[in-house]
Amino acid sequence: MVGEGTLRIQPDPAQLAQAAADFIAAQARAKPNLSILVATGNTPMPTYIELARRAEAGAVDFTRVTAVQLDEYLGVSDADPRSLWGWMRRSFVEPLGITRTVRLENPEQFKVALAELGGLDLAILGLGPNGHLGFNEPPSQPDAPTRTLTLTPASLASNAAYWGKLDVPTGAITAGMDVILAARACLLLVSGTHKRDILRAALEGPETPAVPASFLRRTALTVIADEAAWG
Ligand code: PGA
């Protein structure tokens, strides 16, 4: 089981977004030059909209934050609607007024850029229906490095929901488990009944490469989930 205070249950996705925005804004106030690993996907979008609203209102300042890309498909151009770099820019970087970014293009360059940053202060993560973090597909060991890989059928199926009639690229690059688990704080956002079983497995099952998210319990972890996801 996870430690007390780690798991915060919210009644619905709107209140999940408020609680997550509170958490992230507090971190940015405490350390204005925060380095944040940024998940795309559906779950964090209402949180990012709320953060943008607060930034616009002058309630919090993200201009000194560095946003670090979590994952990407291989072989998609910047102009491609499926570019996760594009999704991160549109949903997080631009609306929050962030000017510093680290793009994930190859493992070596990423490692150097992270070292120059002094590591990650915060990793904002979604939970894959198969327990993946970023594109660290099962099985992923806790020391799995930043690497290119082939997506599993489960991730191809879940990602298909993002792109309408466009195919999901099968190749991907992901920040490694080693990078995620080294973040000084991790924030896992989980919404919906379809995540219920995998969330239980991640928080209450054995730590196992079969559920990469189970290794998050080794970190300074906060989980914000809605009642649909926790039950
Ligand atoms: P979701 O994706 O937020 O769209 O559910 C999470 C993930 O696959 O990592």
C-alpha cells in the first residue's frame, strides 16, 4: 500500500484538476525555476487548462519553469497533428507562458540536457491502461533508460482514441524509468473507471516490471485520482 497522504481522491475530474493545479502551482511558487516532466494524454488536460487560467490571472508565474518532454512517436514531423511535442506546446508550454523547454529527440542529447538542468523537480504523469509511464511499456525495469521502442498493442489501442482516423505510429521514444524515478517529486493523475484495476495494481500490487507504474512507490509520490478510478 502507499504511504499516508500519497493518495488524494477527488469526487470528479473537475475537482481532480483543481487539486492537481493546486499541487503544481504550489511547487512553482516554492521554486520558480522548477523543471517539470510533462505528460500529454487526456487525463492532465483539465489540469493544464486550470493552470493556464491561473497564470493568465496572475495567480502563479511559470515563466522561469522548464518543461521537459516525456515521450514522442518516431517519424512524425512537427506539423503532424500526432506530434506529442506539438501537443505539449499547445496544451502546456504556450498557455502557461513557459519559455524554456527540453525536447526529447534522442537519448544522449536528452541525458545531457537533464544533467545541465540539474535533474527533474517534478514529473507529471498519467497512468497507461497497461501500467505504462510515458512509453515505458510493460515489462520495464526501474533502471530502464531513455530509449526508442515499439509500442504494445494496448498502447496502440489506447492512443488511437487521440487521433481519430489517423494511425498511431508504432515506434516511440520515452524518457526512461530511471529519469522518472529520479524526479524529486512525482504526481500521478488518474481518472475514470477504466483505470480502476491498473491503479489498484500500481498502488497495492507487487512492485513489478509488468506494471511499470508500481515502481513510483519508490519516489516522493502524490496520486490524485477521481472516485471513478479509485472506487
Ligand atoms: P490518458 O493516457 O491520460 O489519455 O488516459 C495515459 C497514458 O496512456 O499514459
